[in-house]
Amino acid sequence: MANSLDAYLILAGALFAIGTFGFLARRNAISMLMSIELMLNAVNLAIVAFGSFIPDLKADGSVIALMVMAVAAAEATVGLAIVIAIYRNRKTPLVDEYDAMRR
Amino acid sequence: MRAWLYLLAAAVAGAVITTPAVLVYVLGGGTVDDALFASLATLMLVSALAVVSMRDIIRCGLAMIVCFLALAGIYVVAGAPLVAAAQVIVYIGAISVLILFAIMLTQSKAGPSSLVFQTQAVPAAVAAVVLAVLIGLGVTATDWHEVGERVRLATSELANVLFDRYVLPFEIVSVLLLAAVIGGVFIAKREEEPD
């Protein structure tokens, strides 16, 4: 189980699907950001699994996973700053009330 | 009375997490790695479901920390200990704390905490299940040609590759992080009142 690539990839797929559900279904902007973090982690798990099972990618997988983590940190910083800035104007964290460009 | 409920919940959670390990190790005849993988995978999926389904968003954030911790354990089982350490430092140490701060800054008490889901929650659940099934089918149907045995990556080897072949992306990522931090501070900064 721990020695087959398929187990890791199916686990990553399940985590990605959970993150997709959260992104589509939650109303709170921060919940949606947390779901995006889950999806990024799922992709990272797939990358690390490929890196440790395919000999040609041995170190490259871990390096790419570290880069993805850094980019995810940048994304979280900017995303949360945007959420806080919107909250200051609209006084609500719920995304379906951000309708200024639809009216 | 309340304490008993918490104890019961803790006991149920412990049983849910240890049961797959026991099943794999004792009944399935797997190795210790298999048992660890089963237990950590269960913990990760359960806490991820808690992240997307619980009503109290602070508890969602705490469940997210548990999910990241289990994922770090899976990285160790997969043979990438440095990635696991970075996962603990970056995700649990930085991103989770950032998200918890943002939760505390944006949750007003008057907000309707009961309305957690959008109206499209049921189609979203169907779509997510279909996506998971498709990924599972695709993974099992694909023949990964060059798959070898699981190898444990030495940190010195990773460092050699990171600071030799990947040194330019490494520097670009550092510049990106700096830009993101400055941009985040600028966006979240309170604007001065015009006189």
C-alpha cells in the first residue's frame, strides 16, 4: 500500500476532489481560500509521489514541491489581504454578497 | 457533562484513525509503513472533510492544521523528509496562522453562521464525487512505465540539485515572495482618511 504509486495518486485525487467541493460550495471567502490550499496540497502530494517512485525524477519532485509551497504562500498572502480589504469595505465575508459589479 | 462528550468524541476519533492501521497491519499482513500510510491517509481525508463541511469556521481552520500535519506524515512515508519539514514550517507555522488571523479579523458576530453553503452545494458535491472517481479510474488504468521502488531522498542530494540546476527558479521564487509580501501589506493597509 505504502509502496505503490497508485495509492498516493488516488489519495491525492480524493483530497483534490474534497477541495473542489469546498471551493464550489462554501459561502465564506476564507473557507474558499482554505479549499484552494487543500487542492494545492493534493497536487503537491502527487508531485512528491512521482518524485519518490520514478528514479529519473528523484530530486526534481521534491524541488518542484518546495517551489509550489513558496508560490502557495505568496498566493495565501495576497488572497487574504484582498479578503481583508474587501471586508473593510463591504462588512461581510460572504462571497455571494460581493455583487457590486453585477448590479 | 460537557467533558464526557469531549472525551467520547476523542475516543471515537482515535478509534477511527487507528482502525485502518490495525486492519492493514494485523489482518492484511502489511508492513509498518503500510499501517502508517493507512492511518495518516484516513486522518487526512477525515480532517479535510471537516474543513469543507463544519459550520464554525475557526474549527475549519484547526481541522486544516490537522490535515496538513497528516500530509507531512505521508511525505515522510513517501520518502521526502525535507518536504515534510517544509510542510510543517510553511503550512502549519505560517499559512495556518495567517488564515486563523484573517478568520478572526473578518468574522462579525452578527453574521449568519448557519448559512454555510451556497445553493449549488448538492451539484458541487456530485461534481466532486465524479471528479474523484474519474481521477481514480485514470490513475488505475494508466500504466506508469518507469515506476521503480520507493526511494528515500537524502537531503544533501536534494540540496545539490536545488542549488545547482534549480538555482535560478529558486532566486525567482524568493523575489516572488518578496513582491507578494509587499503587495499583501499594501492591499491590506488601512487607507488614510482624506482631510
